[in-house]
Amino acid sequence: MSVTLSEPAAQHVAGFLAKRGKGVGIRLGVKTSGCSGLAYKLEFADDALPEDLVFESHGVKVLIDPKSLPYLEGTELDYAKEGLNEGFKFNNPNVKGECGCGESFTTTT
């Protein structure tokens, strides 16, 4: 299995990287946070770290640290515009529950 980007997410990331003029892809991870236990970390990556696991989706690299992979395995990162709102959406098959505010989640891992 892997971590993937939907086509709209890949286009958004590629466009942003082009505007920045640097970067190798997007770094995705999890951190302990919130009332449910875990929260997503998402940032643009200027370099790959030696320990990074690298997946490629629609021509865009997704970098993940090995400790985060069990919580993210099989996740698709999507990018959607709904009315005035737009942003990334995590379609993570490992999520067992989410907190009411939507900031954190628990997994089956």
C-alpha cells in the first residue's frame, strides 16, 4: 500500500511548488495532539530526509517519516473546493473516530 494524492491535490501542490520556485514535494505525518490523540502534519518539503519514505502520485512526491506510515497507510490526500471553503481532505482508511472539532483522530493501529 501507499499514500497517494488525488489529481486535484497533486495539481494544487505542483502549482504551489512552482510559485515557490523550490521544493521536492509535500511532507505528510502525524503528531500527538488534540482530544482524540493524533493530528495530521502537512508541509511543503524542500529536501528529502534520509529516513523519508517517498511515494509519487500524479508526478508529485509525498514524503513520510517511518513512524507516521502505520497511521497513514492507504491514505489519499484530496483537495476540494466547496462553496467558499477549500482545502486538503484526508481520506484515511485507518481512522476509527474523530473529535467533535475535527482537529484530531484515533486509528485502528
